[in-house]
Amino acid sequence: MQAIRALAARVGDWNVPTPCAEWQALDLAGHLRCVAENCLEYLQDSPDSRLAKLFAQDAAAAVLIRQQARQNATELAVLPPEPGPSRIMAFTVSAGAYADLMPEMWDRTHLIYRGTKYTVGDHAGAACVEWHLHAWDLAKAIGADYRPLDPELLVSAWHWGVPHLPLAPGDAWETVLRSSGRSPGWPEEKGPAPPSATRGAPAAPGRRRVRGRRA
């Protein structure tokens, strides 16, 4: 969250392209706002959130990914016309509330998918991965670079937060980037990631859980 705020402060033109397919920096800021608001909503409503009801259908992962991709597109389309900094501020408010509430609810059931219970802590892995990836997206859009302080933690978070996508071998951070569909050398190295590359699957059950560390 701190990295996203710092990078957003350096954006001079919110119409610049990003590594997320067809998204400009303004779209990315809007998506971040929507994602943080959704995370907070799902947390507050767990275990009866609309996300939990979606996964209770026990549909195939590909179906869930498509449904959430449509949700992402719809939410972005109906956002009010506001500048990038305002969207980042809204992201910060919701993400901060999510981070404040999450520790005390860490072991609460977040959703049940195909008979397996997933906790709030499990779902934090998906948020952890996604927000670091979008920090990188924002950095690349302004010609900078970004690398998280603990890429190995993101590898662990991926295993129990984004189990529907396999991890490629190699350097921990490049592994996360490539496995999400991104090209570490963007824009010279083509292959932009779809906006929903890491969305749409439940966290896997308690594999290598990292307790007491926030996304």
C-alpha cells in the first residue's frame, strides 16, 4: 500500500499505458480502488459475503475466473469520472481498513470451496500478491521499476492465495511476474498481462502459512 501511494505520487500523466492489457494508469488506479473496497466488504461480510456465495457454487476455476473478470470490468466501468490521485486515496482508505481488521479475523472462515474451508488469512495471500504486482505495473508505467522487499514471501502467498495458476521456476520475483502473465522486460519484452491475471480463485488450505505478517 505504501509503495502504491509513493509511485502514484510520481505519476505525471494518468493516460500512460501499463503492463495490464488495455489499461492506462487511470484504469489501474480505478481497479485498485475497486479491489480494496471489495476486500474490505468480503472481510466484513465473511463468511456470508457475495464472494463466498460465488465460490459456494463449486464451479470450475475457469468459470470463477471469468465471472470475477466480468465483475472487475463492470465495477471499473461504473466508477465516477475522478482523477488518478482521488482513486488512489480511495484505495488507501479501504486497504488501510482491511489491513486494520484482518489480524483479529485471521482464522475466521472466509469462504468454503468444494468442501474446503479457506480463512481470512488464506485470502490475504491473494491480496498480498495482487497489490505488489500492481505496484510493479504502476512503476513500469512511469518508466521506473519495483521489487518487493521479500519476494520469497510472495511465493509462499501465491501457493495458498493463487493456487489456480502454477508458478514458473527462477528468481522469486520474476517467477511471480511471469506466472501472472507479465513480462519483466515490459515494454520492450512484449506480452502484457490480462487485468484479471491473479484474480478469481480461492486461497489454498493453509500451505506454508505466514502468521502475523500483513499483506
